[in-house]
Amino acid sequence: MPVAAYIPPPDPPAPAPEPAAKPASQLIPWDAQSLRRRIYSYILEQNYLGATCEQVEMALNLSHQTASARITELRTHRTHGGRITYLMDGSKKVRRATLSGRSANVYVAVPPLSPTQ
């Protein structure tokens, strides 16, 4: 009986090429400007009670780093329409307890000036 020649199996098909990577800016669901608008709107909705950074984080499901950075931008720049400031009691900043028991600054929204002012 003749011995058959060994024929190796065919190579498996090549994997599909990876899709082109998206730029980081497309991977981030919110850009800084829209985050500032969301944070400003949330604090404005709190009226005179204001909100701490922790409350903003929890309400809008943001990391501390993101919320804190956008709050600082809203507090220090007037280029975003409205802005926020510290809630004051006389000459002292109002502070509120966080979940960890520490105290945190409370922020209130300053509505943008109307065009007639």
C-alpha cells in the first residue's frame, strides 16, 4: 500500500484589520464647554442653596477631577456666559459637610448680565 504524501491543512484566514483609532476628542463624551454648561445649569437650579463640588459630582455623575476643574473655570472666568462664585455669609465662605464628614465650599450661580445692563 503506497504512503500518501502529507499535505498540511490550509492556513486560517487572516484576522480582520483593526478599525482606525478614533482621536481622543471623539472618545470623550463631553467636552469642557458642555460640561461647564451642565455644571452651571445644575448649580443655578439649586438657587440660593448652592452646591458643593461633591454634590455636582454625584448629580451629574462626574469624577472629582472633571467637576473640580470645570467649577474652577466657571469661578475664575466670565467667558462662559454665567459664572459661579462662593456662597458667602457676610465675609465668610459658607461650607457644607461632605459624605466623608469634611467641609467643602458651597457655590452659587451668578446669572449672566442681560444685554441691557
